[in-house]
Amino acid sequence: MILIAGPYRSGTGDDPVRMVANVRVMEAYALPLFSAGHVPVLGEWFALPLVSLAGSQRVGDEAFNEIFHPIAERLLAHCDAVLRVGGPSQGADLMVRLARERGLDVYHQLREIVGCESFAEPAHTNELGRGRQADG
């Protein structure tokens, strides 16, 4: 499994629309990874439903904080590598640091990953709705 790690809240001002856009940016890497024979995962795929079930009322409240990063850390324990995408993010950088401490591979572009050498970085829409090319 390869954990796709990128910004979720960073740069959004906690605007839900912009946070969804950040998830979509990370998800754009999932299909190429899958097509190359890998199992892609995002911490958000696990965290967001649990945060809701825990009764979180807003990003950053107690219920959110008890689950959001801890679930990603637990997920990382089952991964073989991390693909770090997007811009600044303390959470994504934490996943990279933990992956390196565990001796896992850390990638910054699809072409670095076995089976993905011929894939271009996904084109995606940033949180402001303008198309751009991922910069890894």
C-alpha cells in the first residue's frame, strides 16, 4: 500500500470546499497507482467518516483531533511507502518523517514509483478552481 499524503487543511482557512478540493488533488494520484499494481490509500478516506461518527462539529475540534492524524499514523504502519504530493502541510510532512523513521520509501513524483515511470503527474484543479499541473 502507498499512502498518498498532501495538504488537507493547509491553505484553506478551513473552508470545506477548499478542503474537498485538496482531497481531490490527492485522489488524482490513486488511479495511476492502482493501474500500476499498487494499493493507494489516503488517510482522509478513513479519518473523515470516523470524525463524523465521533460527532465532530468542525475541523479542529476535539473529536476531529482525536482521530484525524492518529488514524493516518495507524494506517502508515500498514503501508510500504508514502507519495508526498501538493504544497505545504504539517500533517503530510509528519507522515513523511514517520515513514522515513520506519524505513519506508518516500516518493515525490509518480515516475519515481515502480510501474509508474511512464505516468505524467495528474492534472487537477487547485482549491481556487483553476486548473494546474501537480508539482509533486
